[in-house]
Amino acid sequence: MAVKRSDDIYPQIGNALWADRLADAIENTCADYEVVPPPRQAILEGLAAALPDTEIKALIATQRGRKVLKPTVCRPAKAGDEQVLLLTCDVHGAAVVPWDLNDRTASCWSSPAPEASQRVKDLVAVELALQDAAKGAKSAEKEREALRRAPGDDTYASQALAAATQKHQDAIRHLHELEAEKHALLAALGHRRPRPVVRAVHEDGQPKAALTLAEQPYAVAVHMQRYAADNLKRAGTKRGYDLAESLADAGQLSKGMNVLQQWQITHADGTVSKPWRLAAVTGNNRALARLDVFRVRPEHLVMGMPQSLVPLPKDKKDGPEPLLLSLREILNRLSARLNRDGAKPETEATDPSLRAAKIATVSAEIVIGCTNPEALEHVLRALNVNDHLRGIQPYDEDARLIALFATLVDAYARESLLADALAEAFPDARGADLLDLTGVRDALTVNGPLDPLEPLVPAGADLSPVVLRDIAVQAITALVFPGIPPEAPQQANGRTVRDTGRFWPVVRGTLQEPAWSQIRAKAAEGRMRLWSAAVAQLFVHRGNILSALGLFGTTETKEGAGQDPRPLTELLLGAEAGDATAWTALVRRMTPALIHAPQPFITPGQGSEASDGRKGVRRTPKSALAALTLAYTVGAPGVSRALLLAFAKAVLKQPDAPRPPEPDDGTPLICYGEQHWAEADRTAITAGMVIAPDTEGRPTRYVADKAWFDELFPVSLGTPAPTASANSADAPAGAGNTADADTPPIAHGEAAPDPRDQLAKLRRELPARVELAEGNYQKAVDASHALMTDFEEAHRLRVQLEEESLPAERRIEWMEKLSKARAAAQASVTTLEQVEALILKI
């Protein structure tokens, strides 16, 4: 090990002997505090490799013949019911990397779906191909220019120039094709990246107090690290001063919290490296700014530092350049270079060796133990969120709302009400009592897949990404807009206090809202923004969260959202069968997909919100949903039931489409509102777009966009024409009368509908009604079997325990109820036989 000179500013890292002593001290201290330590390898390669040699000696003491940490350098910290043990020490100023999962940049990440991860790999491949294509185009241009300026006009020279010109044109064409492919992939990703998923690292089958990322190729790891750093830097520009200049001028004045994290990187030769590094949980902007001052890129610190960036005089120049993976070697080389450059009198003041002097080492808190390693990521995120919600640099609005929703979910879990709230919201769930609440919390906050929501899917329903995302939206709605118990009867004398139930106080306390009786439009809008930001995280193409303005008002905020619990398949069948209430509920359920689409159908009121070539008309989100609902119940020119149902199915399904839509006949698709645009100005067709259906529900050659939506469902449709009689005005079409929902109201002397049309309409609806009846009967059969099983179990236990029978009055009461149910079932059998006979007649 190089010996640290007294006049050196930048320290050398401690050797392996002291690293082992530090690991012993941490393990023994964690045992004393009854917390789980990190893996020993993490301490050796990630923590000890970041501490100066003199620092390790100052941390360790000997107690009863064993190494422990001094009591003054470690402290426990609580986050809810969990506890972490923190080590306070000085680390090398360039030893910490920013955390990819910083909540400040939460809006820059999308759900970690496998399709999105594959698109990132494709994007990285295209970017690498673009670099090669750009070099090839530049080389072809130079070759062409050299031949064009060469003397001589013989035939060979002309042919060579023509060939070089063609080569240059081909290179430019290939470059443009790759650029178009890159833009298409970025659009398919919603111009975001899938959030990296970290889990507690396991050693010998036991979780430890450190985190690990899934294995990823080297190029993808570099791309994701750069993306995270670029977005973090962009978020930090809202600060009122230059953080890097502040650190260079005054040093770092406060501690940051860090955690040990492992990356798993697959290199081109097939080898896998698993480096350990310190990741900044709090103070991410400071960690990134320090690296900027040191002129060290985060991806080099994690994935490997090219040796030429931290050279030593004894390095060999021949052969391929090695990639340094050891953090100890990287920091020792960096310190040696900076000490060497700083000692030269000709070194300029802007050189890192002089600018980084005040942050050569910085004080930090390192997580060295926790009570529940599986919840470590959540605990650290909660600590960071609390700091930013209550102080430091404020989040931007999207990040603040996402962090606030995560806090709300934690509040439900802390009060042991998360499972109860979801069970109440999903009465037909196949297994609400089997929920993995940690996985549910991660799913709802988009820190993990949606699979833990499977127990909330209704019994008998198919599992698919569409269903799971719909369940997630319903769960978010139930948590943000919880229902309250019915109002109790008013007492003649005395003040009545409204019972808000168990869930409403949780929301009020987390969001710091006024009392229930004082809820007004401002609080309702705050809840709506929170709901919109939370739901937006479930979609790849993230629309404007203000597009949901007006969806929820003061009534929903005070009384609850009042969601229709029917599953999507049942709502679609109901709408096909002519049930207007099913269509109204379906419109509410598909609203998030209408907002968060590559071509959004609902915007905050500014058309397509594009500065040039704006499509659609200005209208409120509430107007768009009212028109879509009334197109079913009242009718609209050029709109049929088949079109509406085909559109609804496509909108719900397309967010999960792995590739762009393609028509059956192979005709190139164009956006409906861009028919008259120049081909070069048209939007690229990407995954998630919806093909516009015709009146028969068949796909057309157009992609549905806001121009198509506003043309079929105009603003005027939201205000239906008044009917001729007062009775019809009091009872608009579709209100409680599903049979005539497709029949326009008779007004202004119009003739009654043709019986042939009525017959055709019934023939379209009856298949769906048969399926609904079949499903309802199957539910009744399943319920009767479950009831029998429960009674058999109760009888077995009574006999086993020799308990007395229930009172006769109770048994008679139950038997009377079941007798009435059996009589109704037998009567329905007669009805079904009559229906079977009628089927033969139509």
C-alpha cells in the first residue's frame, strides 16, 4: 500500500488487514444491537475500500478481547416499526455513487415490466449502432470530398467519385433509419426507463442489510446509470445556487446517508462482475456534485474505471486498456493523481486537484445493520421521503405527490389497515386474506411487479396485465378515496358527530387535511392530483396528471369513490348486453388509459398540447368523459355499440402491447389527425397506440388520436337535446332502462324506432346477457358449495369438542332463509326452461 505523506490532501485507502478488523467490529456490534449486518464481502469491498487508512483505526475499539465499533461512531435510527444501525465516519469524497432509486426523479421511471427492459436493451443496441453509423457516414463524407478535390478527369476517377457519393448516401440513409428506430423505441418507452428493482441480498439463504440489483449487460448498466445521473442533475437545476461550486468553495456541511449495494454486470466475454459500492440514500445531489468536482463519472465508479483516466507512472502502455473494478485501487489511483497534480505549481485553479480539496473526505452515515433486511429499501426510502417532505430541497410536484402516496400506503400498513381496506374494495377477491402486504406496497408504488395483487382478482377471472393494472388502479382509488359508514339517524336533541370510519382518518392524517365537515374543493383537488400521480406510474406513456381534473369532487372526497366492484370482463359483457350502468363504470375504469397513451385522448384542456400541429379541440376532461358516456346511452352520429366496445377493448389492452399495432391487410397506419400532414412530419407508430375502429368494430387504416376522438365525441354531445315531454326530461335515456339504451329519445315529433332495428339490437345483446346469467348462476353454485363446506366443518368441530347445539331459534331462522333461497332457485329453473323454449323461436 502506498504510504500517505503528511502533506497529501487526498487520502489513501486502508489495507486488507484493517478491512478484516472493521468487518469483525461491525459484525460484533450488530450482534450487540440485535440487528442483521451486511454481508462480510460488502464490508470488505464496499465500505472498507472507501475509508482512509487512518479512519478505520479511529472507528474500532477492543472490548473483552473482541473488536467492536466505538459507541460514539454508531447510532440506531427508527423508521416506523423498523430500525437501522448507522455508522458515522469520513469516507473518500469520490467513493459514493448516486442512488438510481432517488425519489426526486420518481417521475422519470416507469413500471419494471419485462417488455420495457427488453426495449432498453434494443435501445442500447441501436445507440451503439448509431455511433458506428455516424463514424461511417463521416468517413464516407471525407472519402467523397477527397475524390472530388483530386486532380484529373479520367473515367476511373469519375467512377470512383460516383461510388464514393453512393456510399455516402447509403451511409446517411442508414443513419436516418437508425435515428428513426431510436425515436420509435424512446416513444415505446414513454421517454422513460423501467425502474431498477433492488432486493435485499441473501447470504447462505438469509437476508442481509444490503441491497442488490438484478444481473444486466454492461452496456445496459452504463446506459441506466447515465440516465439516472442525467435526470438527477436536471432535477437539481431548480436549486437557487450551484451545488458543485458550493462544495468546491465551502465543502460539505451536512452528512448524507448511504447503503451498501451490489451491481451484477455481464461483460462481453461472458464474465460476471459483482462490485459493491456505497449508494447515497440521502444527499444524492451532493454525491453527484462531488463526482462532478472530482471529474469522475458515476458509471466509471460502478462498472469499471478505464485505467487511462487514473494513470500511474509505472503503468504499461501496450496492449488493450484494462478496466479497473476494485474500488480500493480506483480511489488510491485517483488520490495519487490528484496529489501529484496538486503539487505542481503550474496547475490551474480549475483543476480537480485544487477544486476538490475541501471534499477530499466527507462525513457520512453508513447503514451497517437493520432489524428487517427484506424491508430495508422501503425503510431507507421512507427516511429520504420524510426529509424531503419536511425540509431540504423540495421535490417537484410529480415527485412530491408520488412520495406522498407512498407515505399514505405506509400509513395504512402501519395502522394494520391495508389488507382490510383492500378486502373491502374487492368483495369478490379470490384470496384477500393471502395478500403479501410488502409486495402489494411495492406494486402500488411501482417499486415492483403487479403480481402480488393476484389475490385481489375475482374468482374465476383470467389473469393478465390488463386485469392486474385495473386492480392496481381500483386499489389506488380505494386508498385515496375511502368510503365512510352510512350516516346515523339524527337525534332529536343533541349534536351528532359524523362517523368517518377506520380508513378516512388515515388519509386525513397523512395528507394533513381539515376536518371532514370542512372538506372543500381545494382538498378535493389535492386528493385528485395525488390519485392522478399515483395512477400515472402504472403506464409507460405518462400523460399530464392534470388531465384528471374534475374526475373526483368534494362528494367523492368526503363519501368515497363508490367504485363498481364488477370485473372488467363482466362490465364488457354488461355493456354488450345493453347495460348503461356497466358502460358508465367501464368509461371510468378506462379513463387512465385514455389519459396515459402515446396519443392521449384526454388532456387538461389544450387539445393535443403540441406547440405545432395541435390536434383536437379545447375541452375539459369531464366533457370528454361525458360525451363518451352519452354516445352509448343517447347515441351519436357515426357511433355504434360495436365501435364503442371495440374502442374500449383496444384502449384497455394496448398499454401492454409489445409491438406497434398492425392492420390485417398490411396497410401503413397514420394518425387520424395527420392525414393531410407531410409524411416527414407524421408521428411514428409505436406500441400502445390504438387502431380506430369503424361502425362495425373492424380496424381501419387510421390510428385513433385526439382529433378522431373529438370528432366522434364532440363537446356538444355532452349536452343532449331536451326531450318533448317533461317525463322524458326527468328520465333521460339509459337511466335505469337498459333495454332502450341504444334507442335515441323520441323528440321533436320523430317517429318510433323500426321494430326490425329493435329485433337486430336484441339479437346483438342477447349472447352477452346469456353469458352474464351463466356467470351469476355459477357464482350462486360456488357460494352454496362453500356454505356446505363451512357447515360440515362446523358440525365436525362441534362433535369433536362435544359442544352444545345452537339455540333452536337461531337454527330455525337460518333454515327459513335457506328455504326462501331454494324456492327462488327452483322458480328460476322454470324461468330458464321457458327461456330455452323461446331460444328455439328466435
